[in-house]
Amino acid sequence: MGENREKYRDIKKYNRVKILVSVVSIIFVIGFLIAVLFSGFSLYLEQKVKIVTGHQYLAMLIFVYLLMAVGGILTLPLEFYSTYITEHRYGLSNQRLIQWMLNKLKEISIGVVIFTPLLILFYYFIRKFPVNWWIPLGAAYFLFSVILAKLGHIIILPIFYKLERLSDESLKESLKRLADEVGLKVSDVYTFNLSKETKKANAAFAGFGRTKRIILSDTLLQNFSPQEIEAVVAHEVGHYRRGHIWKELSAGFVLTFGGLFVASRLFRLSMGYFGGSDGYELSVLPLLALYLVVFGIVTMPVMNMISRIFERQADSFVASIKTLIGPYITALERLGEMNKADREPNPVIELLFYTHPSIGRRIDYLRGKLEDVRIG
């Protein structure tokens, strides 16, 4: 009994730390952008960058990446504490320091590759369409989001992990058959070595068309029975069955356009206060970033609410397969324990920050369904 109480306190502490770090990070980003604007540092940096180069697009990239570098360096201790020290302190990480550093370098490199063309497009649109730049930018961002959602796991995941075809033919066929029943054609099933970094477990679908595949972490294969794995994958199949990927992208599309529209209007109204007469002046770009960040924070609970609805619907799909309800309950219990998930978070915290219903709510829902099956 005492051991369970200690484990409960441990889980609560871990989740409090993660939430606190998220809140502090948000506050820092807002504070950093405000400081950059009101201190005159943004104007100072613009002047220095223009001395280095007269090329408008290159100057913009240097300006943005220098600001991001300063912000990144200032937040590095907080990120290190959250993703390395905390994960080790609570027994979740297998990652060595050198691995953490290499992964960070990879993340930065990938971010530059992905973000650079978007920045160039943004700067082109804001110069070409000073008032309605948000329309073509929103369309370009949505198209890019669709491509990334479809190919992200296939292109980016192998940079961090080693992917191999699943050798368990029996499990592979049962998972393919499960997907096949809802019209989801899967090319193959892969496993990746998540255990090199963490004790957590995961499963996902990746790709589209002929490249669509199921991806399982080795931690899932090592710690879960074939039926439990099938139940976890059935949850992902449920997302496909209910069209959640496209629905989530559509919700993101609406919020993206809404955010860009609101930010563009506020930007034009207030940039003069910081000495900006044109939206493409480098010194006022942090102001636009500030509006977008604030809009993202305000709408985050809405996106999280939509995500929780979709997660419940995916759980409902698993519950419709009577033979998988029991294995799914045990899988969720083990996943919750492995990931140190808070079974009963504060309702306000769950409302604001959780993309999934709490693990306790999910298990209670499934136990109710299992009881219905037994009574029936």
C-alpha cells in the first residue's frame, strides 16, 4: 500500500514538472518577444544584419535565425532540465548525454531545412501582398502540413531511429488484417529502436498510398502481448476509420487561417508604434510572431478538446471489437505506468493541456464497455 502511494506521488510530481516547464516556456517566449521589441534590440539587429548583406531574403533569414538562436540558447537549460534531467530522475530515459546532444543538433538541422522555405514564402507573400499575404501563406502552410503529416514518419523518423521490418509474421498478418477490415491497405509493419532513448512505448501509422505502414516501438514489442499490441494498433485504425487525420487537418486549416487573419490585422494596426511602415521591415517581424504565438496559446485548448474527442472515438472503435476490450484495458494500464501518466489530473490542467482524455477516464470507459459485453 505504501509503495503504491509512493508511486502515485512520483507520477504526480513528474507530471507537475512537465506542465510547469510547458507554462514557463510559453511565458518565456512571450516575454522574449516583448523584450526584443521594447528594448530596441530588434531594430539594432536589423541594422547590423543589413550591414552584413543587402540581399533582402538573406537578411531576413539571418535576422530570424539569429533571434531564434538567442532564444534557443536562453531556453536551453530549461529544455535540458525537462527532456534530460527530469526523464532520468523519474526513471524514464535510457539516453546518454551525447545522444541527447546529437539529437538536439539533428532537430535544429531538420528545423532549418523545413523552416527555411516557409520563411522565404512568407517573406515573398508579405512583400507581394502587403494586406492579404495571410491568404496564400495559409494555403502554403496547409499544403505543407498535409505533406508532413503523410511523410513525416517516413522521412524524419529514420534520421533518429533504426527501422526494421517486423520479424513476427503472425503478429504482422493479424495487424494487416485488422487494418484491411476498414479498407486501410498497409504495405508493411516496421519496428524502431525507441528503447535506446526511453522506456516509453508507442505505435503509429505513417505514409500514404503504397507507402502506408504500421510502426511499432521495440518497447511495445518487448513489454506487451500480441493481443495488447493488436488493441493498441486498433486504436490507431480507429483514427483512420473515423477520418480523424483529415478532420484534424481541416480544424488546423480553419485555425491557421483565422490566426493569420487576426495577426495580420493586429500587425498592421500596431507596427507603426515600433517604427514600422511596411510589414516586411525586419525589426517589426517579432511583433507578428508575438501575435501568432498568443493566438496559438489562446486556441490550444480548442485543438486539445478536438483531439480528446477524436481519442475517445478511437477508443470507442476498439470497444466495438469485443475481443480486444480486455487486452486494451491492460495495455492502457501498462502504458500509463510506463509513461508515468497521471490517472486523475486536475480537470483544469486536463482541459488546457491534455490531447488525450486522462488514462483513468479511458480505462473507466472501457471497463464499462467490458461490463456491458459480459452482461449481454
